[in-house]
Amino acid sequence: MKISSISGIYNAKPFAFKGTIVQDSARAYYGYPTTHLNAALQTGRRYEKTLGSYHTDQKYKIYYADPLEKVSETIKDNVDYVFYDDEPIFPSIEKEVSKRYFFERQPFQTDYADMMDKYRAYFYRMEMSDSKQAQHYENLLKSDINVEDSKEKLDYFRARISDAKYNQETAANCVNIHREALEKIYKKDEIYDRIDYFTKCIEAREKDIPMVDHELKQRTQLDNILKTKIDNLNIRKTAYEKIKTASTKDIEESKKAANFAENAIKYNKEHSNYGNLLICSDVLNADSYTEEYKTAGSYLERDIPANVKENEIIDKNLKSILENIEKYTKLKNENKIILDNFADYKLKIPKILNKYRKELAENEIAYEKIKGELIPYFDKLKNYFNSRGLKMVKY
């Protein structure tokens, strides 16, 4: 097998890699135990489920492969899951990392320092794994076992370790250089947030202008509607009050009039000369001159209960009208407060807009200034990375 490396080319078959096997001691009553499986899934590593494809009986084992490890069929036959340690992506300095220096902050900002550090950590794990292999062949050499083959493979692993260390150093220094700029990057982000804030505030206030004008018209119209409603209720209130006054007075007068009719009839009966034929007159006929008193008295007495009932209805209607006057008056007062607030806000909008536009302009100047200050920081990172590059380490 040919092994290609930046450090050199070696025609040697390496010693078998050995990752880590995790035994899941839990036994699930239903399905597969998730104690270690969930932890493995949370690493985000690429994985292969060997249960069901390489074997059907559960082994309750999870295999974590080393970087660049070619997992054997034997291992897959004896574990249920294989989690691979793939090389993470190192972000492009000019195409991606530069965004943190010179572009607006995104809603979900990529942490490029974290990406580069994960790259460094990966090659550290590779170094540790390859060091075990190198130690194995170094021990063989010390024991004069397979000298030529062991020497060739030892050189191979030492070259890979060298490449891994080189990439670790490059990534670590990139992280450190990038972190030198983070304070200014965070400041740039803060300024951008203010620019975004004031831009949105201006847009919102400008949209408020026609809305406020329309709302003022509507509130004024509502005020007029409520005023008319209250005026009509007051007219009805006054009318009912006059009717009740007249009806109450009519009840009192009817009582007096009925009493008068009764007294008049009584008097006439007591003083009538109808029995004396000599002085009898048709005009003083007892029946004829008392009939109207009886009729009037009967009408007046019957009207009193009707008038009392009418007053009860008037009182009920007056109560409803007074409640409505109170309700609509309260509503009108509340609307007047809102109307005044909108009128006041309309006067303030131009001043508010001027303030926001001034703040926006100042922050836009500060934003361009901080981006200018970030140029040497980015150039330092870019020039360092371009002067080194990364080693392509392959199996």
C-alpha cells in the first residue's frame, strides 16, 4: 500500500489502528440501551450502525475510531455502532473568516475560533494515536525485530506525527491571532447592532406618520359620534324628566280633583230640594247635576294607577339613560386622552426622527472606522496562514 504525506512517501503497510470500545452495561427492556449511545450521538461524529448489517445479536458495544482509522470487519462484527473521527473543516480565511472582520453580524454567527480549535484538537488526537503506533515499531527496532519493515513504518508514523504537530501549531496560532481581534470584532458587532436598531427605528417612525394621521381622523370621528350619542341621550333624559314631572303633578291634581268631585256630590245630595215639588227645577234635578261629578271622579281615580305605572316605566328608562350617559361619557373621555396622545406624538415624530438619523450617521462613521482598524488584524492572520498552509495527512 502506498502512503502519501506532505512529509514524504513511504511504501509500507502501517500497524493496525486501535480506537476505543465502550461497553454499555445497561440493558433496555425494550429497544437498544441509550446510555452511551446518546452521548456518542451528541458528539456529532459520523457513525455507522453495524447492528443488523454485520450481525443481528446485540453486542452492547460502541466503537470510537481514531483519526484516519480504517475500521476492520472484525471490529464491526463485534460492536453495534462505529463512530468515526473525521477531519473537521478548517474555515477559509479569506472567504469565511473575513466575514467576522468586515461583514455584518449574522443571526447565527459562526464561531471560527472554535472551528479552528476543533481542527487543532483533531490533529492532537491523531498525534496521540500515531504516537502509539510509532512506539510499537520503535520497540520492535530496539528488539531487532523486522528491522527494515519496522524502520520504514516508524519513519512513516513519525512523518505523520510531524504533520499533525505542524497543523496543530498552525491552527493554534490562527486561533490566537484571531482572538487578538475579537475585542474589536465584538465592538464592531455592537456598533452594527446600533446601526440595525436605529435603521429599524427610523423605518418604524416613518411608517407611523400616515398611521398617526389616519388614527387622528378616526379618533376625531369617534369623538364626534360619542358626543352626538351623549347629546341625544341628554335630550331624551330631559324629555323623560319633564314627562315625569307632569305625570307626578297630574297624580296629585287627580287625587285632589277626585276628592273634590266626591265632596261636591255629597254636598248636593245634602242640600237638594228635589223633594219639594213647589220649588223643584229641572236645572236642580239631583240626578242631572251630580252625574258629571260621578263621571269625572271615576275617570280621575282610574287614571291615578296608570300614571303611577307610567312613572315606574319612566324611572326605569331614566335609569338606563343615565347609565348610558355615564358609559359613553367615560368612553369619550378615554378616547380624548388617546386623541391627545396621538396629537402630541405627531408633533414629536420629526424630533425623534432627527435624533435617530443623527445617531445612525454617527454609528455608520464609527462602523467604517472600526472596520479600518480591523484590517491589520486580518492581514496578520491571512499572511500567517498563507505563509504556512496546512499539511494534507492521508492514510
